[in-house]
Amino acid sequence: MKKLLLKLTGPLFAAIGVFGLAGSGIVWNFLGRSLGLPSTVISLLALLLGIVLLRPLARTPSSISASVSAPASSPSEFENREEEPGSSSDEVKVALTTAESIAQELAETQKSVEIAPPVNFAPEMLLPGQGLPNRRRRPGASLRRYKSMAGELFDTK
């Protein structure tokens, strides 16, 4: 129960700090600086405390060595293998993380994929502009009013 309380204090203080900053801005706008400034300072302190409590704890050396070494071999066997001059790197297998194993599988599948040549099924039908008619465009009926207006400018009377 105590560990759960310690795990929840960081997010709790961070949430109080964030919502307190939002609330202090509203208080500052509507009730003035005398109430807004102290509430902003208190909210910033709560947010800072929440950030400090959220930072990850340092790992102990025993947890690091337990996660690095393979589960099948004991530390003394691992040291003996490392000291042997003729041992190859294939004999010592380190457990891969999930991301590393996924990356390795992806690399293997990419090697096995054949590269297809970039050829279309009908290249002559996919050329741009083939289906468009090449006739010259002619002015329509809407241009008649413009022509008459422009013609009036150049008429001499």
C-alpha cells in the first residue's frame, strides 16, 4: 500500500500543479493580482514537486545484472566463458529486448523480399494528356458583352 501511495504522489502533484495553473490564471483575471499571484506560485511549486517525484528512480546494480545476464546461465558461468580465450561470440547469448527482436525479424523479412521491377500494366494508356482533345478553344457567349464594352471605348464619334 505504501509503494502504491508513493507511485501515485508524483502524478497527483503534477495534476494539481497543472490544474492549479489553469485555475490561477482564471483567478488572476477575475479576482486580481492579490489572489492570482499566490495561487500561481503554489501551483508552480506543486508542479515542480510532481515533476521531481515522477523522475525514474536509479536502478540498483543487482537489478541491472539480472536484466543483462541470460536467465539460463549463472554469473559465475558467464565469467568463466568470458575468460576462455577460444570461446566464440555465438556461445554467449544475451536476451534481446522486444524492440531488438522485432527489428531483427523485420531485417530478415526485408532481405527475403524480392524487388519487383517498376513496370505498369499499360504504360501507353497512362501517359498524361492522351485523352484530351487538341482543338483550339473558342470564346463563348459570355464574351460578347465584354467585346461590345471594349468596342465602345475605341469608337470615335
